[in-house]
Amino acid sequence: MIGDRTTSARSKALYSPEQRERRDATVWTLVQGILAPLQFLVFLVSLALVIRYLVTGHGQEIATASIVVKTLVLYTIMITGAIWEKVVFGVYLFAEPFFWEDVFSFLVIALHTAYLVALFTGFTDTRGQMMIALAAYATYVVNAGQFLLKLRAARLQQQADDRAAAQQAEPAAEAAP
């Protein structure tokens, strides 16, 4: 189910106060916070191995294994991310604040899966498989950027909310005897 798409000022905030509370209370936020940098590290290592293979012709086995590991980490973060969205927003995917990130995530998953299909069926040679992996990695970088921008937006929203709360508290403190 796709979340409600209202255009009220309240829906422009990334998280409602209740959603922020659920986000901060769930273990799935920590899980995502661990898996995201882990996935990026796996990506960097795998990218280096794939490029090494494409440039030198050496290391095909380790490059292939690294792409499979990267794909498994991607599947894991997608599943745990869907659980996180369910806990925080009440839907497994396509919550309004993360709609386009989720849409693009499916392209990332499709390309990683296409790599696995090519690998296990021999649909294309090793070089072709590596090119599919590079296309998957390019979409992953875009998608990771989308999520980093959301993380930044959440931090900015939190800072603005904290400033507004402090400004509201000042007059109350001044009025106290």
C-alpha cells in the first residue's frame, strides 16, 4: 500500500513527532545505521576488485565473489529497511517521505539481480557480467546519495524543531515568577 499523499504543511516534514519517536525507539534504526556503512564498505572493495579485473584480467573469482556478497548485503538492507519503514510509517515500502528512494531502490535491486541471473545462467560472459555489476553499482551510488540527503534533511528538521521548542520555552521561562 502506498502511503497517503497529502500536501498539508505537516506532511512536508520528514517525520511527524510520533514517527520520530518510533524511529528513535526501534532497533531497526540501529540495524540500518550499521548495515548502510557496511554496504558502502563492501561496495568500495568490490568496485576496486571489479575494476582490477576489467583492467588487468586478473582476479575474476574474487571480483565475482565480492559482487555476490554486495548483492546479499543489499538484499539484507532492503528487507530490514522495509521492516524499519513498517515500524516507523506503518507501511513496508513507499512511505511518502521515502517514496522515490524506494522506487529507485527497486532499480538497484533489479540490476543486482540481473547480475546474479547472468552469473548463474551464463547469459553473458564474465566481462558482460562485470558491466552489469558496474551499472548496478552506479545506481547504488545514486540511491545512497538519495538516502544521505534524507538523513541530512532529518537532521535539519530536528535542529529546526529544537530551535522552535527553545523559542517557545523562552517566553514561558521569562513569565515565571
